[in-house]
Amino acid sequence: MKRILCILLCLVLILSMFAACGAKETSTSGTTQQPAAAGASTASAPAAEPSEPAADKVFKIGVMCPASGDLAFVGEGTKRVVEYMQTFFEEAGGINGIPVEFIFEDDLGSAAGATTAIKKLIDVDGVNAIVGPYFTSCVLAVTPTLIENEVISISPTASPADAFSEDGYFFSLDQPPINTTKFQCAFLESKGYTRLAILGTYNDHTLDKIEQFNAVFPERGGEIVACETFQSGADNYRTELTKIKAANPDALFVNVSDQEFVKVVREMEELGMDSTIPIFASHELATDYVYKEVGDKLEGRFYCELPVPPAGTAEDELVKKFNENYAAWYKEQCGDDPTSDQSIAFDCALLLITAARQADSLSGPDLRAALRALDDVEGVTGRFTFNPDGSVDRTSYMMQFINGEMVYLDFAI
């Protein structure tokens, strides 16, 4: 009897072992394997690969600019171009097959808002790179965060000197102010102007331009004969213009708003100043409002520097496609023409994606190296080469007001 019991116990143990083995073969992570569907292959599925980082599945580009408050108008146009870019770059194949996703974030146009926005984009959204910020205070606020997280940022419109560094991750498409001043001085020299006067609203930009002209223009044989500033909101500028008139300049540079510019031009005429003296200014003054109000007084004597090449000269296929389609799409959506700021935002994204396609990986350091290696890349708003510190070298063009419109001159550097 004992022998029979021992044999039975051995059989039970052996059967239990086979049952356990069978259970292991039909279970994965506690989930019972279901029978294969009719006609389906019964071959074992390959073992799952370890999940790849999100950056290798989707290339995420954050876009930082104000979408609320007094500067909300900047964000309204930017939102539209972001919407357009999402489809545009999808159709262009993304980054070697990796899709691109744009994530918009309101930075309020302030340092505090930018600090909050960039933390969300990096910590929550996991972006690989950022277009923006648009303003100097915002750039300076986020620069340490970019370095800490090794995330690239390209600003369309801000280029504070303190943000650039060979160890940093900040880039800008905004021409460094000193480069613009050098271009303007080169043009003045080419035209034989040697006595320059400067008039501007009292602010940091005007003071910087005065310092830069004083440093650069004498090197080209010129002289700064007068520097006059006035407080924003001043009723008139006769005192400053009278001093400039007495200095007898052969050219005038102004750094003012378009409304101030209109008053300056009218008061120059009232004071009997030379009606042929050339006036140089930023391209922001080349507006329909200025043309309507004082265009007749500016004919042939108003000049401005512009970083955007003449229309119809693009060679790059993506740039041509954007030029051909975006304005019409925007007008259909908004009933108005797009602004130049939107084209610059597109160029930021275009350069990021161009660099990412050439980079060894999509990591911050490799993207930075690829951006620095770009040479004379064509965009909608110009041709770009980055310096090792993230600042940009780009072609500038001189324009002159002729027959009621700004005309490109044969002068570009």
C-alpha cells in the first residue's frame, strides 16, 4: 500500500511540474495569451524593443511670445504662422521621417512670464528646441534655463549681447546692432557723406546707436557733428533740430517712432532745414502711414536698411513654397496681409529643422553644433550664418524712397 501511495505522489509531482511549465509558456506579465485569430500567423512576435526617447519619435519645437496683455498682437500673428508651419513641415517630411510638433506658449512679453513659459515647455512638454523669445528682457530671463537643460532657442527679434556665449544655447536671427551700424556707415562712406547728425527718443537703443556711430563712423573718415535726444511724448523737437541745423550735417540718422518721424520731417521744413539732406532710419519707419503723411517731403532722401532680400529672388524650394503660398493662406484666414515678424519666425523653425536633419543626434549639444555649422543658409528673410557664440551674420540691403515706394539699391553687405 505504501508503495502505491509513493507512486501516486510521484505522479502528482511530475504532473504539477508540467502544468507549471505550461503556465509559463502561455502568460506574459500576468496577462494570458489569447488564441490567434483565424488566418493569423502563429509565429512568436519579436521581443519588444526598449522604448525610445520621445525626442526620437517627435521633434517638439516650443514657440514663446506674448499672446495676452498689451503685446498680444505679436502672438496673434505668430499663432497663425505656427498653425501653418505644422502642416508645412509635415508635408516636407519632418526631420528625416521624424514628425515635427509645434507647441505655442504665452510668455506675456515679460521676464516673469518667460520664466514660467520656458519651464512648462521644457519640464512638461519636453520640447527639443524653442522659437523665441521675442524681447530682450525675456531672453535674458531664460538664458540660464537653456544652458541648464541644454535646449536650443532661436529668437526672431532679440539679440542682447549678454545672452551670447560659445558655451550657451541661445541663437538669434536679429542682426547685432553693431553690425547694422557698420553697414550704415559703409553706405554713408560710399555716398561721400562725412558729417552725420543723430536725433532720437531718449532710450537705450538711441544711446547705443550714438555710441556705435561714434566708434565706427570716424574709422571710415566721418564725423559725428551733433547728437540730440528728446523725451518720449515731447510736443515738438524744434530745440533739438535747431542745434542740428547749426551743426551743418550732410546726413541725418533718426531713431524715433513713425508718428514722431512725421513731426520731425514737418518741423525740419518749418525751420528751413535743407530739404535735400538724406535721412537714415530703421526699416520700421517704412510704413504706409509715413508715406501718406510726409511722402512728398521724403522723395529721394529717405533711406533705410533692410535684412530682407528682394521678392522673387529665392532659390531654396521650401522658401519659394512658403513665399508662394503663405500670404494667400493668411489672407484667406485673417483677411489681411501677414507681417514680416511671421516670416522671421518661419525662418527660425526652418533653421532648426535644417540643423536637426544634419545633426548627429537630436540632443542639445549636437543641435548646437549643427546650427553653428550652417553656412549661408537661405531663408525667407535673408541668408544666415551663425557665429560660434550664437549671433548671426546675415546680408543687409539698403533701400531708398523713390516715386512713393521703397526701392532696393545695388548695395548689400
